[in-house]
Amino acid sequence: MSKIRVLPDQIVNQIAAGEVVERPASVAKELVENAIDAGATRLAIEVEAGGRRLLKVSDDGEGMMRDDAILAFERHATSKITRAEDLTAIGTLGFRGEALASIASVARIELISNMADSGAGTRVIIEGGRMRDVKDAAHPRGTTIVMRDLFFNVPARRKFLRSEATESFHLTNLVTHYALAHPEIAFTLTNNGREILRAPIAKDLRERAYQIFGEEFLENLLEVDGGHSQVVRVRGYVSAPRDRRTSRDAQYLFVNGRFVRDRLISRALSEGYRAILPHGVYPAALLFLTTPLEEVDVNVHPAKTEVRFRRNAAVADAVRESVRSALASAGFVRSEEPATVPATVPGTAGILPAASAPARATPLSTSIDSRTSNDAQEPLGFRSVPPYDTDRTPATEAPATARAREINDPTGAFETGSEFNQEPLATRASLEPDAITADDVSAMSSLSGQSAAQDVSALPPLASAEKFVREVPVESLNPGIRPLGQLDESFIIATDGDGLLLIDQHVAHERVLFDKYRALEASRPAESQRLLLPETFDLTPAQAAVFDSVSGELENYGFDLMRLSGRTVAIKATPADLPASEARNMLAEVLDTVDAEKKGTARETVRDDIAASLACHAAIKVNMSLTPEKMRWLIDRLLRTSSPTTCPHGRPVILRLTTKDILKGFHRI
């Protein structure tokens, strides 16, 4: 008996549904994309129970006639492509013809559609992949698809769905993406009878961003416009460096109008902020890439959320340079133009500026990672002075040589032929830069009679101790740590019995506060400070979807929050340790970064995330001067915490350079 058999269509559709239908948001994605392809100008999405009980998508697109409405639920039935060559130039969001068949195999589906010139619409009812009824129905131009009881016939898949809050978050995030991609379409999202998002038709992306994110988000946006039409055009907006996020959730990336999750674009975007944003911090972005259809392959993922570019390097370069150019235009980095600096005159090291290579784009704002040119190791110059000719009399001395002699010994303190070397001109120039004239430079050049390469030699670079610095195990710490001072007003330099310690003051205080908040949360409510005037701010649709699930935990840490109409929240009180100016940023970070898969389910994880974010915003900052007493207090408190060597986000707090490593560095052992 043959072992190989052809599977029934129902099983085939359920297998396909496993690839296409991951959660209710996957269904919404397919239905919204179909509506956009149909030329809709208005889209309404209604959700109940996170989309498991009900998901309804209505549009005013071109609609379908009866035969098309029935055929649409067959596998590989599509109006988007007709021949194999069409797969190399796909300009629509949908094209496979698998989505509706897959969705219908694992849910109860009702479709009602009507075309503009049809007298009556068509209603099609399908349950678990089996067509139950087809009849006429009243409906305006367009299509409405209602999905009920997702995975009702596949209970194993239904158990893998997350909480209602999590599924609602993914649905809201998806609708937000497509609302941004199509400002010419009006979007409405309703969750359990409550309107989450309303975005009327907008004239451009900026107006649509204002509708969704509010005015404050717009204030931090920089316009991006670059790339090459033959390969890729990059347009949209990125955030100014002051608007920082701890996750990539605020990055909305599109290729030819298609919402994608693409690592190539994400990496190129981060490269654009290189040396501007610290590690672990991400910008917000609304980036739209437009590329010729033959330059991109969208048929590489069942859910069509990934793409493949024909010229990856060119696309990455275009994104990076476009972002960098936007930052340069706003003054956050220097433009990458070659510097025109005159060459150094021989023998004048340290007096005149030397010619430099083209300036690289670097941040203008001062940060802990930025260093001025004075921080670099200065080369120590040694000038070889030729023996003075004792046979030459002053009367026959060359004028230039006489002038040089006068410069080096103006008081005549050193007699001719003295064994003492005169002070080098370069050294005097560095001490008294205004005392040297052009004549002095010429005189010294004549006196030396050698090239600059021969006159001035640089010491070899100092050996780096990087290979000796290591993280500190907890068991090696002891109370005998003594602070010596600060480095860049950001790191505490200390010593103990084993050598030198370098302590990051911000993350050290962050660990102290994190343990404090977690201890208070278990014992009593945190102390609050009332605001004289409540501060209001607008939540994004995604933030609004999770606000109710975390608001109770936020109040346990000292916040007093009030949900006003729509997506507006009022802050009436903040934790006592948190500066009032940081309250809004801290709340936005919590709502953005609490793990989407754990919203409403992992209570302890939510508490840890809130405590870590609160500790980060309340901790002392870098570039802050500390007195010896404050450094001593911080070290003592750090040693009492549950994990003194790592911050709540996992970064190291203390680095050690042992006495033994120092001796190795100096070749003493």
C-alpha cells in the first residue's frame, strides 16, 4: 500500500493557515491589505476580545460581484497576478490568493460585498472552510468581512494565543502602521466598543503623524529625503537625538507602501546615528523606501512581512546617508566636507594648524562618548639644535641666525658653546602662543636647516590597558573601597586591596534605586510628590491599548494617573525620587518597552520593568560632579544591593584594573 497520499483541501488550508494566520493581527493585516488594494478611501476595523471573538473590517473599495465573492475563498484565487512574469514586479500588497482560504479554514467568516453598478450585494458565509450559504444582501459599494471565533476548530492553536491585552496591542500596532503608510485613507479602530484610533484623510505623512502621535512627537522629527531613483528613494522622518527610545517599537518601516520588519534597514538606520546615540538606545523613525519593482522580492515570507533587495549594500548606504544628511541639516552632526586647512610650515609643530583629512561626521553636542581634540595624546617634540659656530663673530652672523639666537637667549644668560640646550621654540609656542611671530618661524627654520620630519619626532603611542580591564565578580568586592575622584564627572575612580576600580555612577545609582523600589513595593506604597498643575500628554494608539493593564502597577510606585477623554492621560503625582520633568518620558518608555508578549500575564515582569525604568530616570546622570561624601555614600549603598556588579538592564557597574595587571603593563613581572 502506498505511503504517500494527497491531503484533503481542508487540511491543506489549515496547514497554510499555520503559516499565514499566527494571531488576530495576522488576519487583520490580510484584510486591510485587500481593502487598500481595492482602492478604499475609508477603513473601519472593529475588534472584540482581542480579535478572538470578533474582527470586522469594512471598506468602501470597488467591491466584488457574486462570482468573485465565491471564488475569492478558493486557494490561489487572485486578481493581482495572471502570469509568472508578474511575480518579478509585484506592485500590490496581496498577490498569492491564499489568505482568505486559510483564514476561512480556521474561523467563521461572513463576507458582504457590492459593486457600484450592482443592484444587490452578495453575502457569503463559511465555517471552518466549508461554504454554508450564499445569498443577496443589501450593502453599499465596498466590502465587509466579519471573522468570528478564530481557531474554533483548532483548539491547540487557540491555546497559543496570548492575553486580550497582548492581542489588542498587536492589532493596534498593525492599524497604526497602515494608517501611517496611507494618509489618503481614513482609518477607524474600535476595541470592545471603545474608539482607539480615528485618523481622517490627511494631506501628507506629517499631518497623519500628528493625528496619531500628537504635537510633541512632531516637534522632534527631522525630515529625510535622499537616495537614488534607480535603486531606492528614502523619504520620511526620523527623531532628533534628544528623543530616545529603548526599543525599536517606534520605528515604522515601509517598502513600496508595504509594512515590513527588515534588519537591513534597521541596522542602516542605527548606523546613521552612530556616535550620536549610545548603545541600547534607538531613534523613532517613519521611513518609506521606494524602489523599482524589479529591485525587490516581496515573495520571501508567508506573511509578506520580509523582503529581499537585489542590491543590499546600495539600499543600506542610501538609508544610512539619508539619515545622516537629515541629522547634518539639523546641526546634530558636521557635514562631511573636506577641510581646507593650510599645511604646516616646516619646523612649526604646535604653532600653525596642520592639514587634516576630510572631517568625519561627529555629533556637535557634548556627551560622554565625545571628546575634544585636547583629550588626545599630544606628541612630544624634540628639536635637534646644531652646535653653535664659535668661529663666527656676531658681525658676520647671518641675520636669520642672529634673530634665532636672540629668540632662544634674549637675555644672554647662556654663553656661546654652553652645554645647556635652549628652550625649543615649539615648547615656547605652546606656552606663549602669541609671543611667536612669522619672522620667528622663518628664523627657526633657517637655524635648524632640516625638514619637519627630521626636526620633530613623536613619541610612540601609550600602551592601552584595555586588555587588562575586566568586570568584577560579586565575591571579590569588600567594604574597603575608597573613592579617589571622578573621570569626566561620570565615572568614580576608586581603589581597594586588589587594585583600581572604575564605577559608572549612573548605573550604580540605578541599581540602588531599583532595589529600593522593589523593596518598597513589597512593603508599602512608594512616596509621591503632587504636581502643582497636572501634566497631560497624549498616548499613541499602541500605548493606549496597554495603559489600563499597567496603570495599577504604576500607581504602586507613586504615580497618580487619570485617564481623560480619548487617548489623553493626566499626571497628578509622581514618585518622590523622580524629577517631574522626567515623568512623561518615563511613562512613555514603560508603555513602549514592557514586553508585548507579557502584558497582562506576567505581573512580576511588569513590576521589574517599571522599577528598572523608574530607577534609570531617577538616578544621577553622567556629567554630574559628586563630592567625596556622595561618592562614598553611593559606593556603600551599592555594596548592600542584591547585585552590585550589574544594573537592572544587565550592564556592568564596576570594572577592575588589578595591581598585578598594572605590574604586567609596566613589564615589572
